[in-house]
Amino acid sequence: MSEIEITTKIEADVFRKLLNHLDNNKDVQNIELMNLANFCRNCLAKWYMASAEEQGQTLNYDQAREIVYGMPYSEWKSKHQKEATPEQMAAFAARNSNS
């Protein structure tokens, strides 16, 4: 196996572990991820979709979000997403006004 193939396998494993970690921590809201790390589950889905397209694969945003969320987004949202607090929204706005 080439070094590139090994690296790709490692990266794929890390990505699966990240998705599993997020799945095991559904209480961590996307707004919190955005405020702390400037990315969220939806960002991962967008990156996944873009990478699929780069590889010549057709994948729409809903399909990519289902991969990241482990279920249809609407189902995840109704089960796990809470309304963002005014403080969270203010932090998000402040973070984005500085970029």
C-alpha cells in the first residue's frame, strides 16, 4: 500500500471518528461549534458534498447532511436542535463581523 493510500485510510478513519464523536454529543449545538471553532455539522456536510463533486460524484446537500447527521436533517433538528440563545446569536454575530 502506498503512503498516499495509507494517509487516505487514516484520514477516512479520523473523519468517521469525528462523526461518531459528534453523534455521541448531540447536546453540542451547531451554534456552539460555530462560535468556538468556526465550523459545524452543516459545514462538514458542505465540505463532504464539495469533495464528492471533486471526485465526480453527484451528492446533494440533503444527502451529505444525512451522512454527517446519521439521519435526515429534519429528523435530527426536531429531536436534538435547540433554539439558539440571544447570547449565542450575539457571539455568532460578533465573530462574523470580525471576519
